[in-house]
Amino acid sequence: MNTDRLLAAARDAVRHCRCPYSGFRVTAVLESEDGRLFPGVNIENASFGLTLCAERAAAARAISSGATGFVRMLVYSPDGTPMPCGACRQFLAEFCREDFQVLVAGRDDPPRAYRLGELLPHAFTLAPERTPPRAPEIH
Ligand SMILES: [Zn+2]
């Protein structure tokens, strides 16, 4: 699957990053099943706990635009190779299947692909049909 279009959108969005505290720019581009791309950027806040990661910004943008099915996301930084944090993995698990593809890329690192289920096995869910099989009991 070609990633050029996602990478171009991710690189273009870097100019919108708001990261005055860390200086670590991150963008994420979420691709919906109908082929639309939804870029997001990290948005830092002086109250650090309110900082919004690029992955969640992209997902909020997509969902707010009416998109419902997603196939993959590319996470990019010109300042290093970013990995989605735990909060973003859980956030994505609400809307994406376990085989949803998460690509990570840096300025000098070509995209590497992971599955969401690999990054966050046994995600928290309230949906019974998505509850993972029980782990073996410990005796
Ligand atoms: Zn995050």
C-alpha cells in the first residue's frame, strides 16, 4: 500500500504544530475507508495534562467530519521517530479494528507499519463482542 499521499499530508501539516514547550513536532494523518485524509497536529498547553496529541487531533477531526471507518494512520515527526502514546492507542481502539495499520515515520526514517492490536493488545472496551478471550487462570 502506497504511503506517499499520507506522508505528503503529514509533512505539510508540520507547519501547524503547536509545541512551544517541547519543540517536538508531531503530525498524524488518518485515512478513512472512503479515501479521505484527516491531518492532525500536536497541540501543547501550559497546563501540560491538557496537551492534545496529533493522533487524537486527527481522529477528532475525522469523526467531527462524519467519517466512520478507518484503514490506517501515519504518525510523523521531523524531530524524531514518534510512537503513539498509550492514551492515543486506547483512543484509536474505540474506532479502529485490531488490524488497523499504524505507520510511524521520521524525517530520515521511512514508514514502519504496526497493527493497532499489536501496539495495544487487549484494549479496554465496554463492547462485549470486542472483549478479548480470558487469559489462563493463575494457580
Ligand atoms: Zn498520544
